[in-house]
Amino acid sequence: MISLRQLFLLNNAQTSSTPRLLQVDRAKGIYLYDPEGKAYMDFVSGFAVSNVGHCHPAVVQAVKEQADRYMHVAVYGEYVQAPQVLFAEKLVSVLPAGLDSVYFVNSGAEATEGAIKLAKRFTGRSKIISCHHAYHGSTHGALSVMGNEYYKQAYRPLLPDVHFIHYNQTTDLELIDSETACVILESIQGEAGVRVASNDYMQALRKRCDETGTLLIFDEIQTGFGRTGKLFAFEHFGMQPDILLLAKGIGGGMPVGAFIASQEVMNCLKDNPILGHITTFGGHPVSCAAGLATLQTIIDENLMADVDKKEALLRNLLVHPSIREIRGKGLMLCIQLDTFQQVEEVSRKCVENGVIVDWFLHCDTAIRIAPPLIVSEEEIRKACKIITDVLTSVQERA
Ligand code: PLP
């Protein structure tokens, strides 16, 4: 009989010739289980999604209750749907003033698309500035602001008037001028291999945008919802964006994204043209119910309280001659190795030994360490022992 793995390779579109092929039977907390019952610690959180852990009971209950009540009823923005309204209200309540209008979409890339359109429409300008090594999604607009030519060259022409600056380099901020609609930037760069900007840079960036009337878009699709120890990573810098992008972790495992701005900025999507941005499924009631439960869980269970302690423990335990550097903030970390071959072999062996780690789109010499926020100290110790043992075995074979 043909296996699920064979069918997957046959009928499901493939994105590489070397998929992991880990077959998931179920997931709970920080663990995935294969059909044989083997447990894997998910130290990438389904790629920065499962901040509250897989299948958190509060999220599952919210999903079930909403699915029983109603699922899709109308395109986004027409009917009053309690899960959307209550999730937006909750988001606004935890955000600073000026970020009080939430446009729900289905994914991170869609949040990027909506935000770029909004910035162009509000400012009447077309120039867009992004960063080298940035990742904001894979659709055409989002691809246009990706800072890596390797992934873009086959899909040109892309959006015109997009320019790139070096992340965390203050001198480059001069490129932002009175023709610039927006600067789009990750509060902490993820796929670049977890790069944290300096406070001085962030202040200078905010100042330059204010001086030139440029909208500052922060992509918190990977950093949001507690991953770095604060609800949003921009809080580390004591400043805020004009437009905030969220997705991934905000749905607690369900697909939902958002771009958030002030009422003044967002209102320009209403006319000239009317329906400036539309989506059928954006803000799906089941996803929004899950999102509300996720945010409530992060707050009620105080999931951000121990993130700094867990980061320190990871930094203490991930000590090995092969590790050149540990970068990042909170539970958004990476260990820097020397070569891609090392990274490939180490991550494959870690998975075989029950710890899921992976590399980055724009940095294939570093390994992603991003467990769910609910990971315990004991689990961190166990995972770090496996990772360092694997590093030793790979080093010995080299
Ligand atoms: N922005 C950042 C910073 C991301 O890390 C990602 C996904 O990895 C995206 C945008 C795109 O999100 P999605 O895959 O939901 O389109």
C-alpha cells in the first residue's frame, strides 16, 4: 500500500527536493508525535507560531465553540462578528495609543501586502525602503521587499521603487526622504539569522521617518506575542511604529494575520477607491476566536515572565567549541556555526534524536532555537544536552 509519505511526495506541491518528511500524528505542548508515538521537542515552534504550545486547551476550546456557533459568514469588513471585534479590542488594549485600528488578514505575507498598499495610499508616495536580508513573506509585493536577490531573481519584474538599506546602519537612514512612503523593517531580523538592532539605531530611524513624513512599518510577525520577552519587540526600544504587522503566533496555531495603524491612516482604505483592500477570509471567526484565547492565555498564564530566565539558561547550556556565537533575544535565538554542511547535519541528527531545530532563509550557517514560551527548564536542559552531544558527534566525524 502506498504510504502517506509517498502520497505527500506525489500529490502535494513540493518546495524543495529535501523535505524533512517527519510525519506528524498529533501535537501537544512543546511536542510533536509521529505515528509510532515517538516524541519530538519542537524547538522552532512550527516556525515562531506555537508560542503558547501546540493545541493549548484554551485555544482548542475557543476553536470548537466558535466552529459550533458559526464559521465563514461574509467577506471581511461587512458583518459584525464577535470574535473579530473582541480580538481587535483586546489587541488595541495592549498596544500604545495610535495603533487602534486592526485590519485582519490570513497570513504574514498578506499583512505585508496590506501595509505597503496602505502606506502608498496614505502618503501618496511610491518609494519603499526595506533592509538587506529582510523577510516579509513570499507573495509578489512581499517578495519585492525581501532583501535577498537569490530568491527574487527568477520572479522579476517585481514592485518598482523599492530600495534597500543595511539593517542597524545609521548612515543608511539618509536614503529615507520626503519621497518615501514607508520603511518596512523587522523589529528583530529573523531570517537574517536573528539580528538585534541597537537602541540608538531604532531611535534614529524613528526620528528620520518623522522628519520626512515616512510611515514606519514594523514587521513583528515573528517577534510578536511574547517571543522576545515583551508582548511586542518594539517595546524593548521604547518607541512604536506607524503600522504594525502581526501573524504567525497570534492565532495560537490557527491562520490569522493583521496590519494595525491609527484610525486616521487606516481610514483612507474606505474611499477613492472604496474597498481599498479586501479579503474574503481575513479575520476568520474561528481564527480570531483562537487569537483572542491565545492573547488571553499569554496574559493569564504570565508566559512572558520567565522568558529572560529561559534565555539565560539556553545561553549557559549551549556552550560548545563548534558554537561561534549565540544571537537573539528571549526565545528567539540562534547558534552560529561555520558551514551549511554542519548546520544540515546537526539539525538532521537533532531531529533524529528528538529535538526539532532548523536553519534560516538568509543565514544557512546558523541554527534556529525558538521553543514555545511554555518550555520548562527541565525540557531546555534535555534539549541542550541533545544538541551539544550532536555537535560533538558531528565535530568528531569531520
Ligand atoms: N515576516 C516575517 C518576519 C516572517 O518571519 C514571515 C514568515 O516566516 C513572514 C513575514 C511571512 O509570513 P507568512 O508565512 O504567514 O506569509
